Amino acid sequence: IIKVVSEIHDPVTTTDELIPSGETSSYRSNPLGLAEFALSRKDPAYVGRAKEVQKAEKAREAGECMGEALPELRNIMHKIKETYDVSKENVGVGSTIFAVKPGDGSAREQAASCQKVLGGWANIANEYATKRYRSNLINWGMLPFIIDKGELPFENGDYIFIPEIQDAIKNKVSTIKAFVVNKDMKEFELKLDELTDDERQIILDGCLINYYRENK
């Protein structure tokens, strides 16, 4: 499950807008401190929204009730359970952003890593401005989803349920079934452009560091 916590419709979103330079320079060795500046120039509410979602995943990892950590998640889980067998044992919760064409500009990896520090699990975009930004998302274990141009099936604040995503990655599925979940479940399609075998394994392992730990 991912919650949309920012929606950006600018034609291009630069890495400097995703994580600003300048005032953040003193936080380069402090990932948690640096993450506080994520999207500060574009969407100041992003950090707070992402942290709220992250509470649920931290509770799940601790074996606690996700619904107590994030009460709005209870109705989402109940709706999904009408169709899928989901529980804290087989589903997790992260955040995502939508941007039309993110990642233009420098190759600074903090544009991706700060999202991951805040519990980000994916980006959804019409396209990615640079291969480097897309690679940085993958290296931090986030899914670089593509959605066709046009009216979005979701909006900021919506929850998206993506069933059997691990199997889809393992089986090299390029078109992913997803659902916007509120009072009902509205199906739509996300896409994953071609991923190398190594990239797929990095995502499955959670990040590039885990990949090296597991495979080297």
C-alpha cells in the first residue's frame, strides 16, 4: 500500500526542487536532518505527510497495529480485505509522490534518498527526466512507476494498493495492476519500464547496500 503525499504538475521537477542545495549543505552527513528539507520549495507539507504514513510501517515492523499508528488506514485495510487477504504480515505501507517529469538537473542522489528516509516506496511519473534520477530511485529500493499522460486516477492523499508487487518484479511484468482505495476500489494501470536483472534484485533486496550485502 502506498499513499500519495505530494502531487506536482509542473512540466519538469528538478533535483534541486526535490532536495534543495545551499542551505542543506551542512546536513550532507545527516540523512534524517537533510530529509526535513525534501520538497521544501515545492510542497512544504510533504515531509509531515510522509512521516505520518511512515508511522504505520514502523508499527508494522515492530509487530504492532498499523491502524493504531495511522487510524485512517483501518478503513483502507477493511476495504482491501473484501477482495484480498491482507494483513500486517503480508502487506506494508509506504508513501509516494507524483510528478510529471521528475529528476532534471544534477545527479545528486539525495533527491531520492531523502524520500526513502521518510518512508518513500515509489515515484509515479509520466516520464523521468534523467536516467540517473531513475537509477537513484532504484538504488534506494523505490519503484520508478510510469503512468500514462492524462487525467490521473488518484489525487494527493489517496491510498493505492498494488497486489503481488514482489511477484510482478520477479516475473518481469511491465504492466502492473493497481487500485485507488477509498469507498470502493478503482482499478488502473501502472507501468515499469524495462529493468535489468540486477535492478530488479536491488528493489527486492530493499536498496543497493542490501544487494551488495546479500550478493557479494
